[in-house]
Amino acid sequence: MKVVNLLAVVDAAKCRGCKTCERVCPVLAVRVENKKAQIDEARCRGCNNCEQRCPESAVAMVRREEPLVVRVDWDEADYAEIVALCRRARLNPEQLVCYCTATRAEEVAAAVLQGARSPEEISLRTGARTGCKVECIQPLLRLLEAAGIQPEPPEGGWQWYGRTVTAWEIPEDIKKKYAGFYFDEDIKLLDRVVNAPLQGRRDS
């Protein structure tokens, strides 16, 4: 769950329609129309990305009149399916996948099972990737992939960093080349984390 207290507001007099804000928004809440940025207030997750990147300082973050609560209702998905999806993605369901917003793998998995088909949709539903906006796309892509979904980056978007290789995917020739590293031992440890009994809910 994330409580959003801020909202991006555009100063039309300063905006030159460069589309930087549109390209960096992790939830696609910004659209440039008639050379002026428009903010979809319902979608904005208060991440500050547009404000921080705007070359004209045309965006300001203001306090919302009413905080916006962003969360996925786990009860709308079968928790056994949530656990199975997380473990196919090599994640423990209770593992934090976005430290900035304290979003856990189980909430992202629930969002996917409820119809989210892209990192942008997941971010909109859970708040994940609306903090630092950098590395937390990795577990989101892994969970989507584990669900058989191959999303495409939004047109012109700058907020995709691709998926990095996990310990399980390191080729054998690389392991041999760097034999001094403990690849297999790392995998055994990571497998213990992935399959550790769940504390907050009944394990499946």
C-alpha cells in the first residue's frame, strides 16, 4: 500500500511541450497536448519524476486535498496462485521488491493476476516503481514474465532499464570462466530465500 500525498501541477506559462515529463512518468499520467503538458490527477502517484526532470522548471509538486491510497486487494486473487507466481519468478511472496514504497512481491503478483499487463499498470495499482524509479522494474518484469506476459516499453518512454540476468540464468561457460566465484552456492542460498516459509499468511 502507498499513500500518495503529492500531485504534479504544470505551470502552462513555463511549459514548452518538450515531452520530457511524459517520457519519464512511470504510470503514464502525463500527456502533452497542444504543446502543453497535461496531468491526469487520478493516475499521478506523486513520484516527483516530472518535476525533477523538467528543463523549464514548469512542474511543481503540491499537496493533494485528499490523500490517495494505492493498494491491491489480495482477497480478489487466490493466494495459492500468488505464491506460485512469485516462486516461478524466483521471489519469495513476502520479499520487498520496491524498497521506496515497501511493496512486496505478493502485491505485485496479485496485480498481475488481476489483469496488470505492464510495469506501468503494476505501478499504477501498487505504487511500486514510484520512489527512486530505477531498479524495481526488474522484479516487476520477472513476475510478468513468470505469468507468460512479455510487455513492450511505452512509445518514447525513458523509464525502462530492461531485465538483468539473475543468478539462475548465468550460463555454464561463464561459471567456468569465473570459477573463483560461488555461483552455485549463491543459487542454493537464494533458493532458500525464495522457498522460505511465509510468516504473515498460510504457506502454499
